[in-house]
Amino acid sequence: MNIKEIKELAKKFTPEQLELCINQTLKMGKPQLEGCEVSGDVVEVLNTLAKAQTVKELMEQGMTEIEAIRELARRIRKIQGSE
């Protein structure tokens, strides 16, 4: 998980714009929206964009950036069965 990329995307884009980037990546293999480029293969790009979208949504609900990233990590651990 590239926290730096996730933080930059969450600061720069709305959840709707990140959804657009995800859809463009699914259709075209990479996002077309300027500034939405992420390193890695298609799966990594989709993962990073989805994580950034989640962080942004949590921030819009009132969490700080750090709280939102911690919540994302907690959710990932829960799904992976680590929690």
C-alpha cells in the first residue's frame, strides 16, 4: 500500500472523480483524468484508487487524514482476518 500516493489522490480528487478514474482504468487500462496517474500494473492502480476513494469519503465524513488512513488499514486487516 503506497500511503503517499493514496494521500495525494485523496487530497486532490473528490470520491466521484476517483470513481471516474477507476472506471477509466477498467475500460482503458489506465485513468485518463489528469493527475490521476498511479504507478504499478492495472490491479495495483485500481487498489490505490479505491483506497484513496475510501480515505476521501472518510475525510468528508469528518475524519482527519490520519484517522481516515488508520480506519482504512483497520478495515483491510478485518477483511484479511488479521483483526
